[in-house]
Amino acid sequence: MDIFKFIDLSAIIVYILGMLIHKKVKYYRKKVVKITMQELCRRIKAIYKDTAISTHTLSRLENGYGHAIRLKWLSQISTGLDITLQELLEGTEFELSKVVSTIHRKERGSFTYNEKAISLLYSFRALPYQASEVIIDPKGKTDLEQDPQPESENQEKYKKCVIILKGIVTLKIGKEKHILKKGDSTVFDSDNPHFFQNTSNRETSFLVIRSPKRF
């Protein structure tokens, strides 16, 4: 019997490396995913835009510079490597609880629509949906969005569930306009063109849950 068929050699090699987080990041990038540092940064920037980790910071992180090792960056790196944050941290000095997964406020990724609208990401890659908190300044709005339509009858349609946390939000979808206040919630097919607007003089925020997630 070939015993090596039943052994995860990559897991053994990572263990031998000592499971230090900077070594594990470098190992997964070079030996498992087999991409350059520049390609990993391009993947991350495509999702996190202006808040993405820089090539310089990633290089310092992989070389073990302590101040560059932050959970915010590790979360982005795990996304770029297409593994969960918990998988990346497992067995390292940053290992998370096996029961509870937590993203602290300062560790959340973000996406900037424009100078008056931003989205803070809450999701874990292991989950089948994407959750984010959208914050819109007074008189601001998000960009026009539209998820792709299903390519076959068996493919699930994209939907968004919106829960208003603070203020008043105007949802414009197609030719319809809906006014939503704190505590209101709504669900719609997000393959229709839509955007959110804050016409008030106060900041507004709301939770957006997209299913299935796109990234």
C-alpha cells in the first residue's frame, strides 16, 4: 500500500517549517498556489481596491517583520490565496478558536464606492454568502450595481437582503424607488440595476447580505 496517497504532504511541510505565520504565507503562495508576490497583490487589489495590502508590506510580512503582520492583512492574503483565514492561521502563533470565528472592527476589509460611500466587509470565505455594512454620508449615494444574471436554469439567482441600521435610505432599483428607515429590511433580485442613496442631512448605515457571494 502506498501510504503517501493518504498523507497531506503540504500540511506536513508547513508543520516542519515551524508554523510561523510569515513562513506559512510564503509557503502557501510559492508552493501551494504557485503565484508570485505581485500576482497575489493583484488578486487582493481586485477585491479590496485602495485598501489592499501593498507589495512592499506583503514582502516585509513574508520576511517576518512584526509590525507588518496584522490580521487585517492576513485576512486579505487568505482571500487572495483562496483559503479561509482560519486555515491560514491554523497551527501558527495567530491560530483562531476552532469554535468561533471573529472579525474585529479594525480588521475588517473595506471597499470605497466614492468619497461619500464606503462598504465594510464582514464575511468569512467559508460562508456561502457575503455580508457588509454600507455607510453613506449626507447627500451621498453608492455606485450603480448589478449582479450577473444566471447562465442556466440550475444556477441560483443573486439576491440581496438589506437591513437598515441607522438613518433613512432610498433604494432605487430599476424604475422603482423605496424609502427604508431604521429597522426596516427588504430583499430583492440584485441582477436588476440598483443603488442606494442618502438624501438626508445625517449619516446612514445598513447591512447588506448577498447570496450567493461573488468573491
